[in-house]
Amino acid sequence: MKKGKVYFIGAGPGAPELITVKGKRCLEQADLVIYAGSLVPKSLIEKSKAKVIDSSSLTLDETHRHIKEAVEQGKIVARVHSGDPSMYGAINEQIRLLKRDNISYEIIPGVTAAFALAAEAGISLTVPEITQTVIFTRISGRTPVPEREALRRLASHNATIAIYLSALSASTIKEELIKGGYKRNAQVIIGYRIGWPEQKIIRCRLDEMDKVVKEEGIKRQAVFLIMPKAEKDTFSKLYSPEFFHGFRKE
């Protein structure tokens, strides 16, 4: 790790062991660790010998001031985000300030919640002949979503959709997806606090999801996976005896 540099680290969805080897190494070598205490488990950084700052109550400018002071002293800064920094991580505005002040940075990817949920649920997000596309999105709220990305429009693809930051909008999600073309019996997997000790994984039909979310008391930190209902078993051609490729002779 280079001195006088900022590393954005994807910590994963919650389980400390899901951080990458590179991310863990950066944490161990950092002189300053700035993390979102409400989203990143303290167990991940509690053994760090670095100075640790919880950014939960800090503004963008305050966070940047800490980073700039450390970098000017030739220190390694680990800016820790939950999941993957590139997914709803609000790193663009941080990077703009780093570029303005000629501060070097690097992004270390992490496991995003939808992938962790799929793994915990034991499913594949892509199914041969059913869906080969995964859409990541959210419901419009304080951060607006462009009209061209409205959920009803995205639903017309009938692909797998991973919906973040929308736990309070289960009814809207259900209505928009059904109006957009999803069948009422489409598969829904709800992941609450994935990777944390209190995680929940709930399966239901699309037309039941708002009722289930209400019954379970889920109001935040949830991700929804919506998948078209497969009417029959389908198989990848990769392992078919009739499928030849560079590693399989005719």
C-alpha cells in the first residue's frame, strides 16, 4: 500500500469474513480508518492499530478534511464502505474532492448485498432460458430515480431485479412490477441485514411481498430479489455432452 493515498474499501454486507484479502490487508496497513459505523461492523476494524473515525455523524467536507490532513502527512487512509463502494456508495462526491486536491486514490471492490443474499439463499441470479440479465435499482425517494429507470419500465424486461434501499416501499414495488409485466407468482427473496447475526431470508410470491414485509417488521437495510417464475427445469449447455468447446474434444 502506498503512503499518502486513499483506499476506498468494500467491506461486504456485514459478515467480517466477506471482505477481500486486499481490503483486509489495506485495513491492517492503514494509518487512518474512516468507516460508516451504522453499516460496517465494528468487529471488522476493532483490531486495527490505526486511528479510527466513525463517519456516521460527519459531513462530506468534514470527512474530506480528515482525509486530506492524513494524506498530507504521508499516511495511508482506508475509507471503508459497506458492500461494494461502486453500488450506492456515494463515492463520486468524495472522489471529486480528492481530484480537486490532487490526492491519489484506489477502489477495492467488495461483495454487494444482492450477491451475498443469493449465496445465502442458495440460488443463481441467472437461469438458462429464463433470465440472463440482472438489474440493480432502487425506488425513488430523497434521491430521485430517472424516469427512464422507473420500476414499471424496468419490469418490462422480465429479468432478475435486485432492489436496494427500498424497504419502506414494498407495496409500490409489488404494484409497479405487476403493472410492468411480472406475473403475480414471480419469486421474491427478501434479505434483511444480510451478513449480520440478526439476518433474515424470506421467500414469498410477488403479490405477497408487501404483506410479508409488514408482518416481519422490516423497515430498513433490506434487499429484494425478484425473479421470473420458472415453469420447468432448464439446463446450461456448458455441461451438455453435445456442447463442444476448447477444453472438450469432440
